[in-house]
Amino acid sequence: MARVKGVESVATRHLSTQPAEQHHRRRFLDAALAVLTDRGVAGLTVRGVAERAGASTITVYTRFGGRVGLLDALYERAFDLLREDLRAVPPETDDGIADVLEVAQAYRRFAMASPARYGLMFERSIHDYDPDPALRAGVVATTFVEFVTKIGRVSPPGVSARDCAYLLWTSMHGLVSVELTIRSQTHIEDWFLDPTAEAHGRMYRHGVLAMITGLGLRN
């Protein structure tokens, strides 16, 4: 697998080299993601995952070494899915700015598809869970390299594509996080936006384009 600054493209702490074992682990992780999406963080228990996967809690403990191991593996899997979505955007075109915007839109769609999954990745939604630092470094590096590469094509000479990518991502993240929070609450009158996905989508696009302009990114 490719490496990014010495980090393996997928954190290996929870991987088995046996295809059959990887298949079984994927089944449990898919079950865990389904529980997280349907029941939220409160329902994300070893028992809940085992029930969704049609297995015993002992089987989950055996495969993941306990709750923390399951959460680490789920955290890694969520970033795998984000990376897949970022890679699935249309191939690069002659319009690098449009390509960056496509990636930004894919990021928002990913977050909206499962706010609970997004919270596990970027917030302390499980108060007593802190992802393993090496695992975190691996998934962040190998996921955001997709984003940095796109930014590199449109960064001004002498400007760090990595810095630009970070500033643009934090803007995207802020817009997405606020949208998720607002859409989870009862709408109030005179708020900045109408309570519709379309209104939030327009504002998100406007914000991303404003940051692109501010950073001096250009074809």
C-alpha cells in the first residue's frame, strides 16, 4: 500500500491478513455503523453491535479485543468510507477550481448522510473514547492527501498546498458542523437561513468559493 510521509495508507492496528477474517470484521463494522446511524452514540454498545450482526457479544470481544478495539476499528472504517467518497468524485478536469468544489461537495454529502458517523470522526461524541494517536495520524494523512492533491493543482506559486488545504477544510468543517447542529434543533424565526437542505447547500457552496478566492487559489 502507498505511504504518506511514512504512514501506512490504512492503519494496520486492527487488520488481519486473512481475507476471510477481514470479511467477518467488515460485517461487524457494517453492523456497528448501522447501529450508530439508527440509534446514535447511546446505542453503540458491544451488545447492540452483536445483535445487529447476529452474533454473540463474546464474538465481538474476540475479534476486537473489547469496546475500545471496536471503536478504533469503527473510527478507521469511517475514514475509509470518507476516503472512498472523495476518490469517487469525477476525474480531474482542466478546471482545477471546479474539481476542488466537487471534493468539497462530496465532503458535505458524506457528513449529511450520517451525522452520528461524522461526530465519531471529528467530535468527542463518545466522551470516554479518544482514538489511538497512531491510528488517528494514519487515517487523517491517508484521507486528506486526496484533498491536498486537488488543492496543489490550484495553489499559487510558493504557497503551501497543505496550509491552503487545512484552511479550506476547517472552513468546510465549520459550515458542516453548524449545519448539522442547526438542522437537529427546532427552527427559530429570523435565523440566517431557511431550514432547508437547499438553503444550507447554497450557503455552503458560497462559503467554499469565498475561501477559495480568499486563499488565491486559481487555475
